[in-house]
Amino acid sequence: MRVELAEAAGAEGAWLRFPEQGETRRLLALTADGEQRNRLDTNRSTESRRWIRADPYAQADTGLPWAALGPQDARERLPMRDFTARRRRDRLPARVYETTPVIAVLTTEHDRRIDWLRAGQALENVILLATAHGLRASLLHQAMEWPDLCDSVTRGPDHAHMLVRLGYGPEGPATPRRAAWSSTPGR
């Protein structure tokens, strides 16, 4: 499956690599650092909380419903994004996660606009293929949000765009979608 996922990324001009355990631990530490910075930064944590619907039963076309946030790792080894920016166990449920997560690193040769497009298309291909094979994907983007951490993700000349956790697990709840936008006046 890893070869197929790497080929799906490669079809768009990007690379998907699966680091060894020691490198995975280092990448998770960078992700945890990014998550902590996001929580401690007042502007970022305020923005994150604005994206959460205060009333989980409210009918709205924006924001994340509470149920879509998913659980945090009870052992706090896998730094999942906490959009509540609070890290209080009474706020988000906690579950025991796998001991050895499978992490993939999505990279391109450069960091130009065309590379951003390639990375986005590659990520789409990877997630669609993973989903077709029953895999779940979580985006670990916290380190990508901080330039110094992002630069530390890869040890070579290529540029990192995303860390992706892949594995098997329960299906998450559906999240609402906005109606399609029409550019036709009066619609």
C-alpha cells in the first residue's frame, strides 16, 4: 500500500516518504512543538476556537461541529490538533492510540507556487486512494505552520508540505458542507 500511495503522490510531481521509527519520533516531536506554540499564541488559539461551534446542535454552514474534532491521544504521544486550544481532557475525549503510528512526509523539490499546487493535488490523490483502501488519514500540519519547524521537517534539499498519519480506525462523523457557490447573478 505504501508504494501505491507514493506513486499517487508522484503522479503529481511530489514525493511521499515513510520515515523509520526514529525519524517518526522526531517528526512527532516537531508536531508537538507546533501544537504547543499554536495553543500558547493568543491570536492562533482564539482563531481556532472561533472555528468551533459553541452549540453542537446549531444549524450553521460554517465552523466545525464538536463531534468532528475527534479524540486526543490519552498517552499524549501523538499530537493531534486541538482546535479548542485548551488541552483539557474534560473538553475533548481521550483514547489510547497506536504505539507506532505510520507517518508519511509529503514533499516537493522546491517551495514555489507551482509546488504548492503539486503538493495539494498529491495530497488529494493520497487521501482518495487511502480512503478507497479503508485507511484513515489525519493531517499533522502543526509544524508546517511555523517556518523554523517546517524547515526542520526534512533533512535534505526537498521542501515539506504535510505530515500525514495513516492507519485503520473507526469512521468519523460526517461534517456539513456548504451549498455549491454559483457565479451567476441572482442565484
